[in-house]
Amino acid sequence: MTGSIARDHGTPPQSDRAEFADRLLRSSEILSYDPVQKVDWETPLDTSYHGTSPEWSTLYGTSYWQEMTPEQQRELTRQEAASVASTGIWFEMILQQMVLRDFYAKDPTDPAFQWALTEIADECRHSIMFARGAAKLRAPAYRPTRLVVELGRVFKTVAFGEAAYAAILVAEEVLDVMQRDWMRDERVVPFVRTVNNIHVVEESRHMKFAREETKTRLAGAGRLRRQITAVVVAGASYFIVTSMWNRKVYENAGLDPKRAIREAKANEHHKSMLRSSCAGLMEFLNSAGLLTKASQWFYKRANLI
């Protein structure tokens, strides 16, 4: 599909890439967090708080939301927060494997190599943090469907180069916009706000690296390669985004799942929130030649454009 990483003529001059990676390493040394110490895991869950900003709930703005009690609304957002976190864990495990494979047997003295391991270490901490957070929210283990799990297994095995890094970027960008809202919202339970803040700060470096890797590996790529990469990335993005809100959250929040799923599917407010959150991402993909007519079909299906 796309060219071999080892032969990729889009890789920037070693000195430029090393300098960029070195800046990320220095930033990581200065501003990183240990969730075990930073997050308040001991205080019991206060159910008077939401799990996400209510406006980000899949049912916000629907007639069903208006009929729900405040307690049901808060419980739904807590279950939805856990579902998003669980999907984040699933994709972070895919991300770690793709990055490890990319840097396998490469020069360990290269700052880019060291940054890759730093990013993987960040993701390990984030996944544990999300897992503990979901448990504290009293949520079960939400997982993507079996089909999506198996597609992810294939994707993490075969995706490389710009396809891997652009997919990483999409997952991180969508989550980043939501979490920036949640971490500032005093209606959200304090420990979740801390979790979101940690993730936003540390993921900002990951997104910078993913953007740079996507752009440089596409440099000099022909039209066919860009067309194929665009569809691969868009397909991966569709399954990532549509897996964020598990259908089981409604039943676990004490709602009628059939009605909730029906109204969530038709919820124009939530679709609008997703589209607005992805404006900057779509601008980047377009500038990289990855927002093609074929790829737009997937993004529209996922309500990202």
C-alpha cells in the first residue's frame, strides 16, 4: 500500500529530525506526570458529578435527555466517560505496537528512537490510568465489537509509515478536543478532570510527533500512494470513533437501550460537536493530501465532517 519505512524518502534530514525529537524529550523531562501520585484515587466517587461535560453526552439535546432525571444524566455521562477511556486503551495498545515495530532494530542513540520509547512509556501509564479511572466510575469493561477488535488486530500488524501515524493522529486529536472541555468543566468529577489534564498535556507531544511523521513520510509520495493511504486512515478513523461510545452504556445507566440507541443515532447536536472538534484535523489531512473524495465517505459516516 505505502512505501517501506526503511526506504521512505520523505524522512527529514537526520539532524532536523533529531533536533525535533530532542525538543520533545526535553519537554517530557520538564512536564510529565505520574498518575499514581497525581490522581486522587482514594476519595470515594462523588455521584453528584458528571463523568464528562453533559454537552458531550450522546443523548444531550434529545427528548430522552429532557425526560431523564439529573441522577440518570450524571450516571450516563460517567458510563460514557468509561467507555471512551476503554476505547482509548484499546487503541493505545495498537499505537504502541505500531511505534515499536517502526523503530525495531534502529539506532538507539537517535533521539527519535528514544522519543518513541518515551511515547510508549507515556501510553502505558495512560492505559493504566484510564483502566483505574473506569473502575472508579463503577463501569464494566467496555470493548469494541468482535469485528472491530479483529480489524484492529490486522491494522496494527500491517499499517506502517504515514498510514500508521495519521491514524494515530486522528484518534489522539478527537479525544484531545473532548478532554480539553472535560478537564475545565467543574461539573465533571475532580479525579476525571485530573486524568484528562494529564492526558491532554502529554498527548500534545504525541500529536506533534504524529503530524511530523505523517508529513515527512508523505513527502514525494505519488497520487496513488496518497489515495490508498487516505482510505486506509479514514477507514481506521471510522471504526475508532464509532467505537468510543459503547451501546451498553445506556442499559448500565438504567435507560431503555433501544430508545437510547435510536435517539443517539439521530442526535444532530452530538454530530455537530464531533464535526466542530475535527475542524483542525480535517484541515491538516487536507493539506497532506489525505482528505480525498473516497476518504470523505468514511469521515461523513463517522460524523467527522
